[in-house]
Amino acid sequence: MSVHYTLNLRVFWPLVTGLCTALVCLYHVLRGSAGAPAEPPDGADSGFPLLKVAILLLLGYVLLRCRHLVRQRFLPGSSRLAGHSPFSPRHLREPGLSILLESYYEHEVRLSPHVLGHSKAHVSRIVGELVRAGRARGSPGPIPGGALALAFRGDFIQVGSSYEQHKIRRPDSFDVLVPLRLPPPVALEPRSLGTEPALAPAFGSCFVCALKAPPSLSGTSGGQWLRDCKPFADGFCVDVRGRRHLSAASVLRWFQSHLQRSLATVRYSLEGRCRVSLTPGGLEQPPTLHILPCRTDYGCCRLSMAVRLIPAVHLGDGVFLVAPPPPPSPVGPLLELPGGLRTEALWGVNTARQEQKLLGWLQERAPPGACYLKCLQLLKALRDLGARGLDPVAATQWGRILSSYVLKTVLLTVLLRDGVPAHGWEEAHLSECLEELVQFLRGCLLRRHTLFHCVLGPGGAATEVGPLPKVLREAAPVDLLAAFDPHARELTAARLLSTWRRLPQLLQAYGGPRYLARCPPPRSQRTQGFPEDEP
């Protein structure tokens, strides 16, 4: 289902011709049934004959088709093929990059706000019912020994590009954080691994969460607290360096089973509106809720949607711990963890609330007509164009290095480096702004610049996003590209530059109306892997 509608002239004109012919026939039938004389008196013409009207309509349609064929024949591309056209291609201007970007944005990238709004509202209703059912249902019961297990907090938080106004193409995928409530006796002591010695860069942004006694119980009855928390620790924790740490793998297993039970509760009430199913995930991929429209549901803008439900542990001030990010390489063994650390005890951090505040802060200070969000959308589209022709392994590596989060961080870094968006970010300078982002991203890939996390970087954006938990304020800066192999980064930078240089040909070949296709198609993109011969 397309979210941007255009007029199909091949269907429109035959439909108009047939409709007019039908109206004329209906007019004559009604006139004849009203008692009009069958024979005109004195040989006079009784009106415009039906045959003449049909011939005129057919002649008009043929003329329009001939005009279209003549126009196509005298396009520069066709004239070069014919070799004897009186028109020279040099007399027709090639469309500039700005025109091509605007056309591609309107036809291939831009989302319909109407469809996106309806999709978000539909997701909110379905996920809201599921989360409320999970909270009301609770856990299967007290864990043997006394302490309760995890539970849904009862709310959910919408995150991702669909809620930050830079989603592209189809509003069919959404990310939702589902906060979890810890049992009352349980308290956590999070710690960043950014300063951990001998730790691989891939784990520099991870955290671990040890159990700790609440302040009111410190120094009083620690033994009783340990006995109360033992059932929870046995079910949801692992031992790391002699202390019990919350396990992301155990929490995710419980979360998936609890979602299945909650979905069974609300499935019957949702049957009249949609069909829902749940796909289990793992540490690299959270469970996904699939929402399919029913044939009997005639609501507006019903799409098949996938909603990633991400379990989250609240640290404070709108910061959550989530499952750790996937390893940098899609293939290969897991990296060794020093000092007794275990992979299942690692957590990632989610600062989506702070990033939404930062985008809102920039929007308030940006001049009217600033195009920085459009530049981010086109940068994502440029990444997708660059992935064409790659083999599956190289395409996966390309997508992980140039993830949507990395591209958003590039935009925020450039904007914060230059201050608030100035007049240079107006619509008239769209291609120049996009080129600035591409060149900065290429410099980060070639290690000329360091792409820090916008909140966990040096200085960060704490003054714009509000207070942060102490564990984040004291965390080491996080380089988003440090986990990737230098050679893979160089190849990605080379292909990124090659894609930017061939962008006009790619835009004319893969998007926009046909009247912009005045350049030869791009060279074959069947090369497998990253291009090693590109500059």
C-alpha cells in the first residue's frame, strides 16, 4: 500500500472516455423513453448524434496518446538512440541535484502524515490493551520463598523514528519500550563498563546491574534482605565476581512468556479489529508483535504493522536499561569478556526520551523552513540506495555501520557543533546540507572525527535534555563506531562517497517521475561486497 498517491494517466483518460460515452448513451435512452419523436420532422437534425459524439471522444483520446508518444520520442535519451532527431540534447537542461532530491523525497521517501497518524493511533490502542492486560494479570504467582517476580509497570513509551518525525517510506514498523517493575525488596546498582580495562570496544557502552540492599536496610538486617531476595536472584540473576547481577537473558525470557499469556487474554477482544501474533526474539532482537488488519475492518489506513516490544528497566530521569546492542560483526565468535564478566549480565542504555527532548529543543530554536529532518530522511534513503547490489553479508555490515541511530547522531552532532540550525539549513540549501552530513559521516568512518553518543559523549547535551542519572553523568564517553573493524569502516566510507557521486543517476533510475529520467542509467551494481577500488 502506497502512502503517496499520483494520477495514472494511462487509466485516467480511457476511464474519462468511457464515462462520457456512457453518459451520452444514458441521455439518449432517457430521451427516447420520454416520448421524443422517433423521426425528425422535415428531415431536421434532432440533436447531436450519438455516433458523432463517440467519434469525437475517440479522436480526442487518440490525439492525447499521439502527443504522449511524440513527447517521448523527442526526449534526449530517445533522440540519442534514434540518431536523427532535429533536437539536440544540449538544448535541454538536465535536472539539478536539488530538483532530483525534491522529486525523490516526494515520491519515495516522504510519509503521508495522515497515514502515519492513523498507524500510530492504532498501535497505541493495541499495545495499550496488551500492557494493561499484562499488568492486571501479573506474574503466575509468588515465587516459592516469598518474593514476587517482575511485573509490567502498566505504561509504555513510544520511541524511534516514527515518533521523531524522520521515518521514511512506510509506517509499518514501530518501537515501544515496556517498562518493568521490580519487586519491592529489590534495588539495583548499575555500573558502566566504559572504563573497564582490557574490555573490547564493542562492550564500552554496556552496563551491569548488581543487586544492592535498600538504604533503609543497610547495616540493619542484611541477612533477612538476602533471604527475601534469594528467589528473585535465583530466577533472574547471574553471579559475576561474587555478586548477583540482573540477567538480560533471563528477563527477556520471562518477558516473552508473559507477553504470550497477556496476548491470549486480549486476543478475543481484538478479533473484530485485527489479527495479532507474537514472534519470539532473542538478545539481538526483542519480541515482535505483528498486527494484521481484518477483512471485516473498514477503518481508514489499515496497514500490516510490526511492533518491537522492548523490555526496559528504569534507572531514573527517563533513562532505561534495555538488551545490549548486537555484536558489530554478523558472523564470527563472541568476544571474550575479561575479569569474570558474563554476556547475559550485560545491558544497553536507552536515552530516547533525552534525544526526543533534544530534537524538540532544536526545533524551537530553528528558523522557519529548516530542513534538517528532511536531510536526515534523505541520508537514510542514500544509505538504502548504496546497499543495492551488495551480497547479504556485506549488506548486513553496511546496515549495521550506517544504522539509523548512527545517522541520527551524525545530524545531532553537526547541528550542536554549529549551534542551533542557522539560515544555511533552509530548503534552498538542501543539497549542500546533505553533502555536509555525508562528508562529516565519511570523516567519522575514516577516523578523522569521533562520533560520540549525543548524550554519553564528552559534555553531552545535558544542559538541553535536563538532568541525567548519576551513573550516566559519570560514564565514559561512547564512540558509536569504535566497535567496527577499521578496514570495514574504510570500505564503507569508499562506497558512501561513490554513492554520493553517482546520486543523480541513482535518483533518476530508482525514483521520481519519468520525465526526470534524462541521464543514462547507473552502471551495473552487481558487484558483490564493498568496492575496494573506489576512492
